[in-house]
Amino acid sequence: MPITPVNRTRQAEFQQLIDQKTKPLGALGQLERLALQLALIQQSPTPTLTHPHLLVFAGDHGLTAEGVSAYPSAVTYQMVHNFLNGGAAVNVFCRANGLQLVVCDVGVNGSFTENAPGFVKYKVAPGTRNMRYEPAMTLDECEAAMDAGRILVDGLVYRDCTVVGFGEMGIGNTSSASLLMQRLTGLPLDQCVGRGTGLNDTALAHKLQVLQAVSDRHAEAGHTPVELLATLGGFEIAAIVGGMLRAAENQMVILVDGFIATAALLVAQAIDPAVVDYCVFCHESNEAGHHFMLGHLNAEPLLSLGMRLGEGSGCALAYPLLKSAAAMLSDMASFASAGVSEKE
């Protein structure tokens, strides 16, 4: 289904409402821009944020066999258990800020017997292939992973959710994100590759060498965005792509996390550019390429905290700002209603 671009015919009306609040013009900075975006997405001067969710997709990457991460691939499996036990940063932030967390195994190398609340399984395969030698996924596998994202968002629509964030867990996924970024932005690979989970200078040089070899091997791949995603992506990234597209189709507010999630958005944008209309960029990651990625999208992130965790952590931390922006529109008095004199 094609995404309907945000209707901007009421933009001047909504902007005037913001300008008439009891404050100097523009005094609330980015919060005013955010309030306008929420009003435009919902076509309402009093936008409401209901049943906010954060979807975290997990999957392993065959490329980790090439030593591109500071952590072993087993950490993906271990961190999903941490999510299910409620002990990860994203669990803490979601509880603190009122988001419902859903964790999805879409491609983890390991089996889970838990039936924990908020845990779903749409495992396509136990990790992608090593893209140094072959495409990471087949087209069918990639579409199946995208369907996982679509299906979960469909469930949220029926629960009257109006705002959804996307997070990920997958050792090695900064490599996939860097390669997708390089192909979709045209930037040099060295501007797209960062330290990921904390590589030292030697390991970073090795990572760049490996990713250059992958890029060279698949230079002719990617005649369509989905083919490119299948070649260079990961199951969790593909699920985010599908979820973002379905959320935009349903005119939901999309919370975009850091480097990995924004790389998924680049793919979604290549499929349907209108998806960006519904996106709130939550923070600027400390991962080197994210600054350039945001610049390519002309995006203004709400926060810059030096984070590079992933998990959707930036979405959970930024969500209170969306609540504040919506409350400002709904509840803040105007000069006329408060009897306050305007600037002469």
C-alpha cells in the first residue's frame, strides 16, 4: 500500500496556534517544531499519543565470523534473555517513561523456551549468511523478515497505538548498517564505518577492510531497495524496514532511534519516500556515521547524549518530549485566553 504523504494544508493554522501560546515567538525551540509535526500527522490541533510501543527486533549476522565486532555473536542471544528478564537499559527506560516493550526474535542463533509477556517469535533463520562470500539473505527471507515488522505493527493498530518506536539487537549489525548507508547515500565507506561495540583502532581498520571487501563483492547488487537489503542487511533491520513502512501507511508517529534504525529508514525511504513525513528523529548517536546519515536526511534529532547503545534506547528517552509537545498544544494558554499582552 503506498504511503499517504502528510497533508500540509493546515500547517499555517497549526503554526499560528503555536505562535499564539503565552511565550515569545519560537521560545520553545525544537519543541515547537515537534508540536507542529504531531499536529500535521494527526491533522489535529490537539494531537494525542495513545498506547505507545517500542518494538525491538533481534537477529544474528554471519559476518561476525570475520571479526568485525568487539563482542562474540553469542551476546545477541544473551541480551535477548536480558530483555526478557527486564534487566536491559531499554527495559528500564520503557518502564520509566510509559512505553510498552515488545521483543521479537526474527533471526537469533539460539532457541527460546520462554513465554514471557511481550516476547514474540518470527524467526526466519538462525542468523544471516556471511555476506563476505554470499548475500546475507535470499529475497524470500528478506520479505519474511519485513513481514514480521508489518505483522507486529498491524497488531498495534488494532490496539489503538498512535506512536511506535523501533529498536534492535544484533551483534555485527553496525556493519550491515554501514554498508547500506554507503550504498544509499553515496558517501565514502570510511565515513560510514564506526567503532560499533567499541573497537580499538586496529580492529576498526580491520572492520573497514572487511566491509570494503564486502562492498566490492556486491557492487552490482541492489537493483531494488529490497534486493540491496537482502544482500547487505540483517533480519532485524529488515523487520524494522517493514514495520516503519506499515506504521507510516497507518499514519502513526514513528520514533527513529540511532545508527541501525536510521539505516533501516534509509531503505524504507528508498522504497517509499513519504515514510519520512511520519518520523521523529530521537537522538544523534555517537556512532561516527550517524551524523552524516542524519545530514543526508536533513533530520534534526531531539537529543544528543553521546549514546551508541541501540535497543531503541533513544526512542524511550525522547518519548517524554513528544508528550510535552502534545501537551503544549492542548493545554498551554494563548495570549488571548490568559489575558496576557502580546509583544508590541
